[in-house]
Amino acid sequence: MRILLADDHTMFRSGLRHILEQEFPQAGIDEAAACSEVLEKIHKSDFDLVILDIAMGALNSLNIVPDIKRRHPNTPVLMLSMYSDKQFIVQSLRAGASGYLTKEHTTEELIHCIRALLAGRRYISESIAENLADYLAVGGSEFPHEALSGRESEVFMLIASGRSVSEIAALLSLSIKTVSTYRTRILEKMGLRSNAELMRYALQHGLVK
């Protein structure tokens, strides 16, 4: 069995690797610290499981999940994240992830989740399932930012963190015009008028610190 563990925090990655080695001693574990590194490795090798942090550096890893699934449609992807925001959970599942856990979950639940994914099942924790049910019951758009697409969410978070349009364009390998179009669309969807209002919204909802 081969597992790809992707997270940009070396200490967290090391701790998780130790847990996996203890629980799955026969597994070969490879590591990646960036989205580009994940794509490079999955194009060169086959994996039985990919554990993917939702945010590596300034990038949203959700954008590479479809690439992973196209290359390896039967390989489960577990999103392991600091975010419990329902928006990210729904987008992860829609992108093709088989499971979603926040990093605050116990080691026991993590192992239970991994075993479920390796057995071909999907997995989200009971607490996440309850929140998701409430979210879907009200139409799946409790807050304006939850109506954004995956790429729009990525641009939104970068603007909210103070990045300029040109910086975002360079980070995402997009043209400045394309990023500006995303910015306009985000403001329209969220009913905001400026970057300042967008940043204030993000702070008020605890999306950035």
C-alpha cells in the first residue's frame, strides 16, 4: 500500500507520518509540501490513498483534486483541514474527495476514516455530517461566500488576506484580466462594493485573521 501525504507544515506532516507508520507498518509513505509537488508525484506513481491539506501556502488544494481523480479515478482523496466551514466541505466532496476531516479530530477517528476510504467507502465525521445536513436544509447557501465556486473562493481568500490582483495572478498562473473578472464576480455575488468591504466581511466571519 502506498500513501501520499501532502501538507506544507513540516511538523504536522512528520507527526501524521508517525501515526500512519504505527498503524500501517507495511505502507510506503511519500510526502509533498506543495500542490505542484502533489501533481508531479501522482503523475509518476500510483497511490492507494492521498491525504491532502486544503490550503498549502496561498493555494487552495481543491483545484488539484479533479486532476488527481482524472489520473487515478479509484484513488480516494482525504481532505484534512483546519477549516470546518461547510463551504469547503461541500466543495471538497463535489471536487471528488472521498472524505473530509478537520485537524482537530482524534487519531482514532482519523484511522477509522482512512480504513473506510481504503475499503471504498466515503467518510465524514458525525459532527460534520450534522452541520452539513443543517446547511443543505436551508438551501446550501447560509452565507454569501458559500455561494462562490472553488476558484472564486480561492481568489476571495487571497484578496481577503491582502493580496493585490497582480500578486494573485502570479500565484494562480492566471492573467490579471482574469483575476479582475473573478474579483468583479465575487463582489457581485456577495453584494459588496470594494476590497475593503470584502476584507471586513472575511474578518467578521472568521475566514482570515
